[in-house]
Amino acid sequence: MIACYALEVLIRKLAAAFGTPDLASNDKLETVINQMPNYGGVDGLRKDRWRWLKEIRNNLFHRGRIPTVMETDQLIKEVLRLEENLKSAIANM
């Protein structure tokens, strides 16, 4: 559950660190993903991965569907990767 929450928080923080224009705190996560530039390890494939993980997150929060072991593993790996991306983005500011 924590990885599902952290996924959204870290994607939003990374978008802010990249200076993604015209984002408001109440924008849907899909909007944030779509508007994020392809930069610093973010590309179309990564955004597709985020969309897949967002669906897993939504299934948990809105439908009560517990992620599988593989889905949980992928969420945790992506959260760790996002943390590293965010550290790098902040260091390069």
C-alpha cells in the first residue's frame, strides 16, 4: 500500500523537479505523466510503465484488489528508481 502511495507522490515530485509547466497539485496523475518531459530517464516506455503501475494502484485504492507478488515487486522497484531519479534531479538544480 505504501508503494502505491509513494508512486504517485514521487512522480509528482519528479515532475516538479523537471519544471513541468502548468501543473496544479490537484491535476490527475495521468495529466502529470502526460505533461512530463522526456528527460533524465523518463521516456515513453517509462511513462507507459507508470500508467500500468497507476492501474495497479487504482485497483487497490478504489476496488480493494490486492496487488500480486509480482506487481508489488514492480511497484517497489519503480519507487526506488523514482527516488534515485529525484535525488539526481535535485542534485543537478
